[in-house]
Amino acid sequence: MTDITPPATRPDLSLAALLRLSCAYAIATNGTILMPLIVGALMRRFGAGEDAATGLAALEIAGIAISCAVFPRWIARAPRRLAWIATLCTLLAQAAGAWMPDITAVGGARLATGLFEGVLFVVVAASLANRPAAERAWGVIILVSGVIDCALLVAAYAMPEGFVTRWVFVVIAAAFALVALPAAAAGGDAGGPVAVAAAAPARAALPWRTLLPIWAVMMLVYSVLSAQWALADVVGRQLRIAPERIGPVLALVSLLGTVGALSASHRRSHELRRPILWAAELLMGGAALWFFLVQGWVGFFVAQLLVSFAYYAVTPFLTSRISALDPDGSLLSRSIVVTFLAAFIGTAVAGTALTQLGGLGCGLALGACALLALPFTGKAFGRGQLDHAARRTATSDLGARRRHG
């Protein structure tokens, strides 16, 4: 298969720009890493069950998905101004949750927070569009933003439990106020020409035969990760793990799990994609089940780490597969919506699954979801599909060059 991609038309980002974008990305995606902290605080503050707390926390993820689906074209018109507005409004909506009188009002604040975080997410994505070293830039941004979010997670769990229960959203807002200025300035990096954004208005039909299986894998894998992660604080407390230990464990899992992305760095990884993906999905299914059966903090840590490792092993192959299908990047934004939709579903149903099915039943359900990804992986990465994608990409690229020639 020939890898044909459109030429990059924007210069590499400077180190200062990468740091600004990392701060914006940390604010935009903090809800995923801080989810266990938020779910636990909501349960203790309002006496809510696992189902209500996870469903409420999932509204933030839903807000991000809505922004990514609805607002990208509006954001592209004025990224500088909207980055400042989104940063300020994210901090205000985040802190407002501490003063909401009931759990329904908190849900509204979480949804509003997600909407503004989604704007920052789109700004970061637009800033990296058509950059010659986008993969390396994404690696730096994910690493730096992860360190910021994980540091906050550890610090919050180290605080007195009663204080965090009541003021968790103020703590989060105050922490991100420290990086608000560089995050707001990141909108300046989203300007400039985008290679094929202004390409011909006529587009080839979407390759649904290949795209739908890829999206199915994304939804199944990410829903497993988000559901298991949303219940991490709940399961940790059921195992009588001290809160001050849960925070560092979750932070370490978040950082070490990214090692799974190295699965795509081996020189033979391209030709071994299906076996690697199948192995990762089997690992995720087994680890998700084991997570609900462990007895101590060591098993708690290892099971979570394996789930996270498997997720990061799958992600680069799915991303590159989408890039091969659509050189102009238009499918990537749609795939982001699919990812956050899966996160919303996984987070929202996690508590209900644990309440209704118990630990074993919940583990079996998540393990089954991971295993369901196996046939879709075979379909998406089959030889016939790869050849079809290569022909389609080459035809699309040739047409674009003729129009601009």
C-alpha cells in the first residue's frame, strides 16, 4: 500500500507554541483524567449512587463532543478571540459547580464546562493541521498536558477529603488558572492556511465499508477505557485503598499507559497491524474483567495499567488508518466526535452497570465489548480494504492536484 498524503503547507511549531497548546489541551481534556476524582466527590457530596454520579460526570464529555461536532467552522473564523473566551468561561463554569444547589444544577455546569473545553480542543486540533511534524507535536502535547493533569490529580487526592468533596471544582479551576494565559494565547497558533480546507467543493463519497468498522473499534475500545476509568475511585475505595494512595496510582497509570503507543514505532508494525490490534483488544478485555476481581492495590494498579496500555497500543493504528482514507483531514474531526461519544456512553453507563450487574457482571460486560472489537478490526484492516483505500486516496489526491494545478 502506497502512503499518499497531501503536502504540509504550514511551518513547524516552535517550542513556545507547543507549550501553549499543551496548556490548552490540559484544560480541554482534564475531565477524562480527573473523572475518578469528580465521580467520587459527587457521590460523597450529594449521596448519589455510582449510576447517577457517572452519568452526571459524563455530561462534560457530551459537551466536548457537541463542540467538536457543531462549532469547528465558527471557531476557525476567530480562533484567537474564541480561545480567550473559552478559557475564561471554562474556568468560570468549572468553579460554578461548587455553588450549585443540587445535583441537576451541577449537571448543567458540567455540560457548560464541556462545551467550552470542546472549543479549546478544536483550537488545538486546528493548530496542528497540515504541520510537517504533526505526529511529534501531538506526542509532546499529550505528554506535557498529561503531566499537568496528573499533577493536579495527585495534589487533589492529597488534600483533606472533606475539603475536596465540597470544593473539587474550585480546586480544578484554581489549578488551571495558573496556565490560563498560555492556554488562551494558543488561539494564535490556529491561524494560517490549511492545505486542503479550501480544496474543491466536490468530495468523493465516504468509504463507509471501511470507515464504519474503524469507528466501531474506536467506540468499543474507548467506551471500555472510559467506563473502567470512571469507576476507578469507586473500586479503589471498595478495596479500602487510602485516598492519598489512589491519586498517585491513577496518575502513574495515566503516564505509563502511553508506553503502549510504542507498538506503532517498530519498523514491522505496519505489516503486523492486525495481530497487534487483536492482541491489544484481548489484553484489554482480560484486564477489564480482572480489574473488578482484584483484592489489593497492586492488582488495582496493574489491571488499570494493562487497560490503559492496550488502549494506547490501538490508538495510533486507528488514527493512521483514518489518515490513509482521507488525506484532507476532514474525517479526523468526525472521528473525534465518535471518540467522545464513546467516552460519554462508557462513563454514563458505568455506574449503572456496576450497580445492576455487580463487579463480576460489569467486568464481563466490559470484557465482551473489547472482544467485540476483534471482528471489526479484521474488517477494517483486511487486505481488500487496504487496497481499496490506497486506490481511493491516490485518486482523490490526483484530482486535488489537477484542480489546483
